[in-house]
Amino acid sequence: MLGISSDFSSNDYGNTITRIKNTVIKHIEFRKVIDAISECHNSSKIGCPSNLLLTGSSGTGKSALLSFYKNKYFEKYNGDSVFPILYLKSPLQAKPRELAISLLEQMDVNYRNNLSLSSMTNKVVESIKQLAIELIILDDIEHLFDATSLKIHSDSVEWLRMLFDNLQISVILSGLEISNRLLLHNAAFASRILSRVTLSPLDEDEYALFLQAIDSYLPFSEKSWLTEQAIEKLYLTSGGLPGYTKEIIIKATRLAFDEDRLTEWNIIKTCNLLSRSSQISKNIDFVMFNDQKLHTLKKIK
């Protein structure tokens, strides 16, 4: 269990978490994805919808990027109607009925539990049109797979295809790389998604900028432990994944209030408490890094 300083400020920590979670680095790939989303959105507004599939491994920042686009659009939105971007995360075990309910609840639309799927689908379509929604963002679409068997929920894929046809507005689908299998599973569904982009982990230069941005948000009077070697260690530990790095920094910040500075010890303790076994660098005890090991691991990567 992570300890909390006696001087711990819940407001400081809460604000820090929000800032860290919202941190994005506008690198080349980020801008490419934002441009693709913007193109889909604009095509929807002129009556020529274009759907997009965004994929990437866990922690690459897909959800943060989608939230960035939604929030930036909200800043310049001057309408007096409902905000025209509908963002939601797919429910677990996303069957058609669960998807329909999630859409209705996200729009704050009342419905009767005893409605048939057909009636509920019609209500979804009518509500989206009445609210003048321009863009739907459906995140975590890997939930269209059974969590145990990884079998695709075929009825859900077909339901989404029919929804695309009935709505005639652009839809952004986002999920883990396994989501590409949905396109192979249903040719008609795939034909509705002509744009596909992938978000990769940050490279070392992008990662350094990312950490510098996070450091500026930390509620400490002293600059934190972000030397060149420290950045290398964190990069190798995280695999360049912004999401995992944010998890490390957020938890380490809770340990750092006594020192009024994020130190190497805070990072080491946090990394040793977290478990990531999917990549070779995450099997290495953070405290054991030295110059020789860093050199060796960089050659491996």
C-alpha cells in the first residue's frame, strides 16, 4: 500500500492527477491521428460520413487523444444545443442491447427496460438525429470480443454496421490491436470503415518531452528527478507507453510529498510495486539499472 505524507493535500494531488492524465505530446503520429479524426468529423458535417478505426496497444494514449480532440472542439463550440460529439466507452461484453443502452444513457435519454432491441435501436437513431450529433466516438471496442474465448460477438458487429447505415454520420472506433480482426470477420462492416490508423509508443525524444511536460504539473517546489539517465530508465521500464508512465508518476507522486520533490527512490519503489510482464524491459528490477545495463538494453530494443 502506498503511503501518504502527513502534509498530503487532496486538492493538490487531485489537480495533479487530472493534469497528468490529460497530458499529451503532439508528436507526428499524434497529429496524424488528430487530422484523421478531424477529417471524419468534417465529412460528417457536410453529409458525407467517413468512419475510422484507431488501434494501438494498451497505454499508447488512444483514449487521451480522443478526449483531447473532444475537449478542444468543446472549447471552440459556440452552439446553444447539445454538444455534437458523443463519446462513450464500450460496455464489457458489448452485446447489441448493452451497446444501445450505453448510447441512450450517454445521451441522457430515458428508455423502458422492456423495450425490444429493435425498438431500442430505433430510439438510439431517433435520439442521435434529434440531438444533431455530428460524430460518435466508441472507445474500447475490444469489448466486442468475449473476454474469455476472444470469440467475436458477431451480432454486435452486425448491429454496429446497421447503425452506421441508419445514422449517416461519422463514427470513430478505437481499441486494442486485436480490434483489426473485426474487419476480417465481417466484410460488410469493414467496407464501412475505410480509414485506419495506429498509435505507437513514443520514441525516446518524444518521451523526454512527455516527461518534461508532466514534471511541470507536479505540485513540488523543486524540479523532479528527470535527468537524462532517469529518462532512459523510465523509457525502458515503460516501453515508451504514456499510459503506463502516467500510472508510475501518479503513484510515485503520492510518495513524494515529504521530500517536496519526486526522487529516484519514489520511482524505484513505485516500479517495484507495479507488475508489467508483457515486455522484456518490464521484467527488470528498476533499481538494478546502471550504465552498462542501459547500453545493453538499448541494443536489445
